Amino acid sequence: MKCDRSNWNNGRANWNKDCLLLYGVTDRAWTGQQSLLEQVESALQGGATCIQLREKDLEEEAFLAEAVALKALCQRYSVPFIVNDNVEVAIKSGANGIHVGQEDLEAARVRQIMGEEVILGVSVKTVEQALLAQSMGADYLGVGAVFPTATKADAEGISRETLKAICQAVSIPVVAIGGIDSENMGTLASTGIAGVALVSAIFKGEDIEGRCRSLRLLAEKTVGEGMAL
């Protein structure tokens, strides 16, 4: 099954690992001539397969308004829309999913609040955290930072070996995140990842659509070069 514009709809039952292939995570630090909404649409036109709205400093009312607008946009492109951390905004905006970290609300509690129809992603750094998140109902895992990243300067690095071990330990899909770009993405081949989550590699600079087209081809090659052995 492929996660593309022709066969994905809003139900969790129809979500699959292919939705993680090119996972765009927003960062308003890169907004300039385009608004965040315009940037995301350019990414969707270029082939992004999932969008996560990440806002750490925006006031709740503005966060919700932004989430509602992005949910409608992603729905037009038949791409899952995920909210980072904020359960209330995820519920009120009708987001398809929510992604939480180790410092956020526990995954089991998020699943209880959000229900069974919502995609649940959890950030992990170890095999132990990965297995626990899976047992608590996570649909996918975000593992990183796999490379140094300015987005989270204090993020603890994850080795290729740890990434591969996590992929081997769980039965749910894994997306790599942190400092990934067109220059280093290929080194993640054969780790077992289902996709890559990108921030600046997508949203920094101009021609987001064109950059996404190139990144999607590279992601397809990276993911397609075999599962973890």
C-alpha cells in the first residue's frame, strides 16, 4: 500500500508506514516571503507524505487557528496532519494524529484521551523507550537526532547502530529525524527506517516544491535499499 493522494483518507485504519516517507515538520523560523501555510502547500505539491505542525512558543489561540488551517490544507492533498505535543489543539483542530516526546504526556495517556482513531507518534532514543512506546499504543516512532541539528541544539545524538537496533526491536514503523538533508540521507539506507522527518532541509530557502521533489526521490531510494539485516 502506498500513502499518496489517491488512496489515503482520514481514518487511522487506512494509515500505513508509507505515510512516513517524507515527513515535513514545520518551523516558522524559515518563514519569509511565504507564510507557513504557503510553505506547507509548496511541500505538499512537491510530494511530502505527512505534515507535523510544531509550535513551541505560539499562543494557544493562534496555534489552534493555524492547526485548523493546516488540517484543511492537508486534507485537500490527502496527507496526514499531525500536531506536536499539544493534545487540546490536536483534538480541537481535528488533527489526524499527535506526536509526543519523552518529556510530554505519557503515550498511554495520550492514547486514552485521543482514542483509537488517531495516529500516535512517540519520540524515542533507546530500544527500551521504543518497546515501551509500542506497548502503550504508538503507531510509529521518531528516532533522533541522527545528525547534529540547529533545530534542537541540545538534542542527544543517536548512532546509526542504535537506530538500526530500534528498527529491529519493534514491529511499528520508525522515522529518523534530526539534521537530515540531501547530503547525508543516503547513509541511513539499510537501517530499517520507513522514512525521514525533515525541517530545514524542506523549509529553509526558496523553491520548497522543487526541493521536496528531489528529497522524495532520495527518500524512496534510501528507504528502498533494504530493511535492517
